[in-house]
Amino acid sequence: MSAIDQMRQAVRASLEVRGLTKAYSSEVSVGPISFDVREGEFFSLLGPSGCGKTTTLRCIAGFERPTGGEILLGGARLDTVPAHRRDLGLVFQSHALFPHLTVAENVGFGLSVRKVEAAERRRRVADALALVGLADLGSRWPQQISGGQQQRVALARSLVLRPPLLLLDEPLSSLDLKLRQQMREELRRLQKQLGQTTVFVTHDQTEALAMSDRLAVLSGGRIEQIGTPEQIYRRPTTRFVAGFIGQANILDATIAVRGDDGVAGLRVAGPDGVVLRVRLGEGSGAVPPPGSAAAAVIRPEDVVLGDDGPDAENTFRAQVRDIEYLGEDTQVTLEAPGLPPLLASFKTTRTASARLAARGSGTLRVRIDAADIHLIPG
């Protein structure tokens, strides 16, 4: 049996968090929150600073004692087990490598503490270093390798223990952009290769969307929404999620007309507010009755500029107020009668940039497909 197969057999476990709360003095910091992580799943806890994601992770790791609720791993209670007996893999933002130990000795430290026989320890350390692409660096000292390599050592140190659950607390945030992107890809590849059940804490939306099978968005110690990256981005269920994940135009409105098959007319709030046609997709729920308050979520990339085709639904003219060049993307701020300022974005190409430049600061035709407008409660 290969080293990969041995590790895969040892790392499959599910996690359940049921009604978890954590209170400091009389103030509740987290919860109650509940979620599950399936065997072999990469699950992210995403949110701004102070939302409770790291506190939740620390409760799972055993560094914080929950005030209430239960944590189960593989169906067995975990929250009643002391931290040093949970046998979980932990990787933090700081690599926390021992400077007086070589790379191989750092990776094998946990095995030494567990009194794993020397020959077996050397074999498992070699396998773990090979897995993270550091097979030739075992004899080096931590200060002799790069930051990205140090992060790989920290990951190997956890994986060598073959933990049932791997906990990652913003492990990439100290790396520069290109290295962070590279490590993101490598970490996801390893997780899939091993089938390692993983909980990943981050405030970086791009990381969470790119790496996760599912994610939970937290705010104020509570879970706002759980779903796949596409569900979270395309079908947010709350105003917070819509505004926190990526960029969004969020328009206050009321339902003016309700038709059949998920079609509705949405009157945007304000004097002379226009009516936008909305066509709800599968899983979006029923259209609220006329007069109901709602908010329309429109992603900037769904605002189509310079559409010269025949008149279609949700087509209007808008004034260009600002153009912001962001490299591979360009953002445009628009003003149109009966609408608040709209943000549009498109991939920066020579043709698209030339067309926009030719129009200068004048007006251009804008179109928003009815299926690209998502409704959330007002």
C-alpha cells in the first residue's frame, strides 16, 4: 500500500458542530451556530475580523472551552476530550517552526512525542516531505528556506500525524500575493489527493471561493449562510452576504408585479424609480406578493455595457461617471434616471477598452438580463 493510500485510510472523518456558543463574561461572542463538515470535505469559515470564525476553530481544537453546544468527530463527542488528546492537525498563520531543529526534525516532532519507532518515523517524515515537494530539504534549518517552504513544512508536520481532521487558521495570509496563490493551489491539490477532512478559516473571499467545497459566512458570531461557492456568490440569502462576497449593486425596491414562473416586476426605491424585470432561477424561491419590500442584487459583471442589439428587457441609457482600471478588470460607475449609481465591470481587453474610450464620458446603452437579478428580503 502506498503512502498516499495509507494516509487516505487514516484521514476520513466527519465533523458536527451543534448549537455551539462561547461567551466571555456576560457577553456571547459566538453562537449559537451549527454546521457539519462531511468526510473528505474542504469547508471554510469566512467572515470579517471579530465575526467568531477563529473562536469557533479554537473550540474545535480544544484551546477554548465552549459555553454550550456539542462538537462531534466521526459521531463521537470531541468537546469533552482534552486538547492534547484530540489528535487533530493544526496549521496557523505563524509557521511556529523550531529554529534549533532541522526541517525533517520539525516534521517528525509530533511522531517523536508519540514515541513512534525510529524507522517508521523516518519513513513517514520522508513521505510527508515528498508529498509537499520538500524531499531534498530535510537536512536544512528553518531559517535556510523561504516563507512558502516554511509553510509547507508546517503543513507536512500536521499531515505526517495522519489526523482525522485538519484545522487551518489563515495559514496563507502572511505570504505575498503570488506565493499565496501558488500555495492555495498546492494546498487544495493535497487536500483532494488525500481526501483530508479540512476546516479552513479565512477573511479572504477569493481563497474561500477558490478552495472550498462548501463554506459558512459568519457575521457577529452567527452564521449568515452555508453553501457552495457558487450558491454563496450567485444566490446570497442576506444583505450582509451579498455585500461581503465580492462586489454587488444592492437596490432597495418593492415588488410591483408578480407573474407566473418566477417572473416579477421590481420597482426600484426613490422618486421616478424604474421597474426592472426579474426572472428567478431554480432554487430562488417564490416571488413575494406585490407591495413586498425586497432588495435586488446585481453583480457588476452582469451589467452589460454598450449593447447595440435590439431593445430587450432592462435596457436603458446611462451616463459614465467614473472609470477605474484594475489591470485584468475595468470598473465603470454609471448613473441612470430612476436608479442609484450602478457599478459595472468587464474584462480588460484592447477592444472593450477602445469601445469605452470612444464613448468618453457620454451616455451608453446598458442591459441587465432579468435572470441575473437576484432577490433577497428587503
